[in-house]
Amino acid sequence: MSIARHDTGAKAALGALASQVHPVFMLPPVAASWFGAILAGEFALLPGTLYAAAVFFGVYTAHVKDGYVDFYQRGEDDDHPLTRRGCQLCLVGATLGFVLSTGALVGLVGAGVLVFTIPGWLLGYFHAPQLDTNPVTTTLGYPLGIALAILGGYYVQTGTLTATPIAFAGVLLFVLAGIKIIDDAKDYDYDRSIDKRTVAVVLGTDGAYRLAHVLIGAGLFFVVAGAITGTFPPFAAVAAVPFALVVVIARNAPPKLATMMLVRGSYVFLALLVIAVAFRPLSGISLPDIGVLGPYTYLATEVLFGSVAAVLLVRAGRDAIRRTARTVAVVYPIAYVWDWYTLEVGVFSIPLRTGIELLGIPLEEHIFMLVVPAFVLAIHETFERGRSSESPATRRG
């Protein structure tokens, strides 16, 4: 029986088999396995290659099974390059490849590697039709596979785990879960029509977008926090910047376009993280010391953040400025008493200030009590302005 549906012969069969290799979705898990090896600082080629092969066969299994279920069982897809028999043979072949590569790893590394290989294959095989109808499992399957690939790539090199690979795996789990939610939102109408409970169907696309941005934002925050605490190399914080810009640009785009932008942005993000780990560009370089401004240091930071708040509020419009001014005016007296008391009892001190005092507290504290709530409200108003301008395609549910 032929493997390919549309033609016969060896060339057609190979083309049908190759059609199940989707670089956009297969390269990240394989690259993540090598990223784990780079994190380890030890690079034994054979175990790294065997683990990358196990990851590949797991993802290949997922694509074949997903296509088989969507075309032959659910009737979701209009076409499929493989026959039923071809799908079954592919599943057998991919599973055999997975078993062989995993077995070789057990011989090289030990049985502990099974913790990082078998779950990946199970996620792939049971993605459809078991896991892709639940909002949690349909969202976390692929991101969890990436996280496992990082941990496994590290483990096969060292035989152990540390906080660093776990932290990196956690970051990518958050970021990719957010991207997956937005990706699923593009099929909102169809998924809803067949009662497929993705996050977008459960929360509506508007709610799904908000959750996705929270998850992506949390992942990027933990990258910066990890760079500050020393868990990640300093350059990791720089890696978060271009991806954060992509997230902002893609925020109001329709789900399909947003997914394309975010997936490609995540590639850049991962590549920069690899550079951060492999080459550590900013290691040993001290942070800029704005303390050279002496008594004007605190004031300078307030001018910077106050200027950002002013720009955002002007962009948000007059109503936003009025709302912000009213709220700041109400908060100010409370903040003044709180600030005076904490300074009076010695909770903190402010050495880099002008020395000018007004109403019993430093001038800079008065400005602080205006700038901070204004900055927070400026961001809030900017988000609200963005929501009001979203296209109807991203505000269903």
C-alpha cells in the first residue's frame, strides 16, 4: 500500500514523509536541547546528538499523530499527504527511532535520562486527540516539551540539574505558553464550533490575549530578575529587550499575524540567550554609576521617569490626564504622611539628594509621590487606550 496519498513511488513516499517535518515547530525543541548542553558548560557530542534525536522523534510523532487525527478522524483538514497506512508506518518508525536513541542514552548516561525523554514522547503522541481539547494541556504541551528539552540537554551532559537550567526552562515555559494561547486564538471560530476548549474559547480572545501577555511579561521579568540575581548572565537581560518590543508591536495585531511575529521574535530571544550563556558579553562590566551626579542623582531619576509618564499621558489624551491628576491629588496627602513617618522613625535614608526640604520631608520625596502614581496610571491609561483601538477580530468572546 502506498505511503503517499497523491502519487506513488519512492520519490512521492519520501516527499510525504518529509512533509511531516515542520521546521518552524521542530527546530525550537531541538535547539533547546543543544541550549541545555551549552548551559552545562560541557559539550559531549554523542549524548547531545542522541538526545536531540530523541527530541526530534518525539516532535515528529506529534505532527504525524496530529495530522492523522485532524484529517482522518475529525475531518478538520482539507488534505493530508500521507495515507492512513503511511501515517501508521510513520508513527511506528518515529517511535522506533525514539526508543533506539533513548536506549542508547540510557547506556551512556543512565536511567535518569528517561525522566527527560519519555514525557516528551507522551506529550507528542497524546497531544491529539486526548490533550488538545483541554485549555491547560493544549496550551502547555509544546512549551513543556521545550522546557523538558532544555533540562534534558543539560542532564545528558552533567548527569544532574542545577537552578540555572531550571530557571531558563521556566522562563521559556511562560513565554511559549503565552505565544501558544495567541496561536490558538486564530482558530477561535472553528474551535468554538466543535466545542474544542482552548483558552480563547474559554476566556474569549480578549481574555486570552490578556492572559498571554501576562505570561510573556512574567517570563521576560524573570529573565531580568535572573540577570540581576546572578542566576543568568548579565546579557540575558539585554536579550529580553528586542522580544519585549516585538510583544508590544504585536499586541493589537490579529492572532495569525501576532503569532507569526511572536514566534520569530522568540527565535531571536533564544538566539540571544545562547549568546549570553556561550559568550557572556557583559560579564565583568560594571553598571553605569549615576551617583556621579552627586546631590542631583535622585532628582535626575525622577525627571527621567516623570518625563516618560508625561509622554504616555499626552498620548493617552486629555481625559487620561484629568483622571490621573485627580487620582494623584487624592493619593498625595496619604503618601505625604506615610513618607514623613517612615523618614522620621529611620526606616530609610536618602544620601544622594539636594538637601532641600519642604513641609518636613526632602523635596525629592514630594516629587516621588507625584511621579510614581502618575507613572503607574500612565501605563494603565496606555493599556486602556490600546484596548479601545483593538480590531474586532481580537475582541471576541
